[in-house]
Amino acid sequence: MADFEGTALLTPSEMARADELAIGQGRTGLALMEAAGKAVADAVRLNAAPQPVVVLCGQGNNGGDGFVVARRLAAAGWPVHVAFSGHIDALPPDARTNAEAWTGETLPLSPDALAGCAIVVDALLGAGLSRDVSGDMARVIDAVNRSGRPVFAIDIPSGVDGATGAVRGIAIKADRTITFFRKKPGHLLLPGRGQSGRLSVVDIGIPGAVLETIGVTLRQNTPELWSLPPLDAGGHKYGRGAVMVVSGGLLNTGAARLSARAALRIGAGLVTLVGSRDALQVHAAQVTAIMLREAAGPEALAEAIAAGKIDAAVIGPAASVGETTREASLAILASGVAAVLDADALTSFAHTPDTLFAAIARRPDRPVVLTPHGGEFARLFGRIEGSKVDQARVAAERSGAIVVLKGGDTVVAAPDGRAVINAHASPLLATAGSGDVLAGMIAGLLARGMTGLEATCAAVWLHGDAALRHGRPGLVSDDLPDLIADAMAAITPASLR
Ligand SMILES: NC(=O)C1=CN([C@@H]2O[C@H](COP(=O)(O)OP(=O)(O)OC[C@H]3O[C@@H](n4cnc5c(N)ncnc54)[C@H](OP(=O)(O)O)[C@@H]3O)[C@@H](O)[C@H]2O)[C@@H](O)CC1
Ligand SMILES: Nc1ncnc2c1ncn2[C@@H]1O[C@H](COP(=O)(O)OP(=O)(O)O)[C@@H](O)[C@H]1O
Ligand SMILES: [K+]
């Protein structure tokens, strides 16, 4: 996977390390703080006309940034006051220097400090959040959120955990958040993403090279991370890969058809639906370019994989939960093709996850992708502590598979610890069958020869993009496969289409 710096995400402790490394290379903490405060003051000035501002300052360096903002806005002629309840002596040194340099009005931190101001700058808590917010600070945050005034948050909305995106008790709901050097996971994970409003990242003089020393393994999903395979002028359909999708029974065929259509749209050369004769009769009335092959039972499935020169298989969408799906999944895993296990295939191993993980481990040479939503994840992996990223990472390591922990903030994790957060999606995707489409998209890109993590991240991004392209209410999962072509075209140079 390509390694573009701009996509790196830093946890608060990694960010502290970045600060440290920058300071070790000759920057001063005070210069970084000045640059941070200047960037926020500039953002306020760019986005609003001069009007009364209150800067809410906390007890740490986030508050220090706030004092810089107050000084700079006041110097530009804006009416500004600070609300601060701590002791200046107790501030960390750089914050103290800036608090001492503030010569304007300072009020105690309370909801009364909002009176008469039109804009709020939130400098209460940043990377140093260490416990739930309570007491006076909670009351002020609640008053800010109720006030309806525009809020500019410094680094992260106060109360949002930068590592996990969790709201610790209560958190500022910002209109804009200005963060420094790189985004933090808490800006992309829910609910933190919703608290952050429009996010901008500014350079405060930390050299990009520190990322290598830190060894960042978490990234934001963007097309910079992967590239779709170019088409070959002399290519034939087998060269573009063959996908097999296992169908559900007579009354449960739709989900597999969604996967199959998506796999074909995303560029697999051939797609075959396999299942019982009666299920295939339903498919036959619905599909044209997709092929059908009768195969009931694990042996027949293995034969179908060999006969169809299959590169990637999908099993799970409406497959039914139980022995049949379990055996079919194991047959696919034993065959050595790239595999996407979704929905019922995951639940079928809820009581025997180790059987699944052992089958995955037997053929480490080929990618296996597990695509659980939160419920399926809990059934297969039980309760795992930590953020959504931590959970997906543990599950990937335990299973030996790429794990896609789905939702509004889908996380993709690989067994080697690399992880990616996707924020390029739409809540329109919360509709029956959209996960089936995603499973087919991943399989299609695996069949086209992309590596496991690249194929998965590309499919997750394009799936989100397809929904964003629909861009209005009324999306149903049947619409999604037909939106994939435009999503791919937008990121593929014309010469390579
Ligand atoms: N380092 C640098 O060079 C640069 C850093 N920069 C800026 O610094 C920020 C990080 O600063 P920081 O580490 O001082 O932490 P910060 O978020 O201000 O909070 C710490 C204070 O809050 C307190 N506290 C914690 N939780 C609490 C709660 N729930 N309720 C109430 N209080 C709570 C905590 O108390 P304690 O846990 O110590 O008891 C401590 O007093 C970063 O976000 C960025 O804006 C930029 O200037 C660029 C250069
Ligand atoms: N609020 C949301 N915002 C963005 N994407 C979402 C949201 N809710 C669900 N999704 C996406 O929609 C898909 C739903 O998959 P899944 O829950 O398996 O549904 P189904 O089983 O009906 O196909 C996943 O890709 C998930 O990430
Ligand atoms: K803040």
C-alpha cells in the first residue's frame, strides 16, 4: 500500500511525540504554540466579520493556544475576552508565557462569560483530555452548545477523545475545528467526527519526517492509498478475474445478486452465482451478464471453483446461518481463492471462531476479508476493549484476515497492524443490502489482482463515493452497483479507463 504522509492519523500520544521530535530538531514549544494560535485566529478572521469573541481557556497547552488566539484577534481590532478559571502559575510553561502576555479582560469560566459575545473559541481541552468532563467545565460546554453561537475548536472539540472519538461526559459541538500537523483518529471516528464540524489541518512547523520515526500505522482512507489496476489493451475477461458468489436459497436470492452485480460493475471479468437449482431459477429470471452454476454442498462448490477458474469468492449474504454455510465457507477457504466472508458466513462461526481462524491460517498466501457490522463482529469476536480501531486490529490479528468493521466510520484493519479509517461515506448506506454490495465490490477488486488491504480500502471508499454521488434521499441498495462506474471514472485518468 502506498504510504502518503497526508493520510497519516496521529493519536494524541503520537502527536505529543511529534511535538517532542520537532522540538528536538530545533523548533521551540513556544513557536509551535504561536503558529497554532495564529492559524486559529486566521481561521476566525477568514470566516467571520469582526464581532465580540470569547476564548474559553483550559489549564493546559490547549488553553495556551487560546491565549495566543485572544491576543492576535485583539491586535487585529476584534472585541475579545478570555474565560479562564485556573491559576496562571499552574499552567505549563509555554501556556503560562502566553497567559501572561494577554493584557485584555479575563472573566471566570462560567456560562455568564458567554454574555454579549457572538463567536466562541474553544481552547478548554485538547490532546491532554484524561477523564470525563464534569462540574463547571461541563456546565460551560452545555451552555455553549445550547447558545447556537458559531464555535471554533482548537485542535479537537473539548471533551472529544482524540484517540477514540468518544465523548467523555460532554463535548463541544464545533462548527469548525482547526487541528495541527495531521488529523487525529477522534476527528474521523464517531461521534467525534460529528462534533468536529468542518475540519482543517494546518502546518505549524513540525517536519513531516517525524512520521517515519513515530512509525504511523493508521491512515485515513483516500484514493492516495491505493490504485485501481489499469485495463490492458490486449486483455481478456479471464485476465480481469473471475468471481463466484454463493447464493442463498429459493426465497433468499437477492443479497447474492447484489454482490454479484457489484463484483461485475467494479470490473471483474466474469461473475458466477452458484447455488441450488431452484435458487438459480429465480436468478435466471433476473440476470443477464452474470453466469449461473448449480452447486449444492462443499464438494460441488470446490468443483465449481476449479471449473470456473475462480479468483475470488463471496459467501454470506443471505446464505443462512448454520452447518451448510459453515461447510461451504470452509470449502472456499480450503480452495485457496481470495475470499470475502460476510453476514451469515460470519454468524455461522459464532460458536466456533477458532475453526474459522484455523482455516484462514492454513493458506496465508491468499487474502481473506471479513466484513462484519457491529453485531456480527460481537458474535464472532466477543467483546474487545478499546476504540473501534483497537477492536478491528485485535480481530484482524486474531483471525489472520483483513477485518472491515462497518458503520458510519468503517475501520479496515490488517493482521500486521495497519489500519485505515473511512469517513468517505453517507448515512444513505444504512439501507438493507448495501453491505452485500460492498462484499461483491471487495471480491471484484481482489479478483482483479489488488492486494487484500488495497482492494478492501478501495472498495470501501468507492462504496461510500457511490452513495455520495446519489446525493439525495431514496437510495436503495439496488441503485449502488450502477453508481460504481461513475465513482471509478472520477478517480481514473481517461487514458487508463
Ligand atoms: N505540545 C506542544 O508543543 C504543542 C501543543 N499544542 C496544544 O496543546 C494541546 C495539548 O496540551 P496539553 O497536553 O497540555 O493538554 P490539554 O488538552 O491542554 O489539557 C491538559 C489539562 O487539562 C486537564 N484535564 C484533562 N482532562 C480534563 C477533564 N476531563 N476536565 C478538566 N480538566 C481536564 C489536565 O489536568 P490533569 O489531567 O493534569 O489533572 C491538564 O491540566 C494540544 O491539544 C494543542 O492544542 C499546540 O500548542 C502545538 C504545540
Ligand atoms: N450511517 C452510516 N454512514 C455511512 N455508512 C453506513 C452507515 N450505516 C451503514 N453504513 C454502511 O452500509 C453498509 C451496511 O452493511 P450491513 O450492515 O452489512 O447491511 P446489509 O446486511 O443490509 O447489507 C456498510 O458498508 C456500512 O459501513
Ligand atoms: K479544544
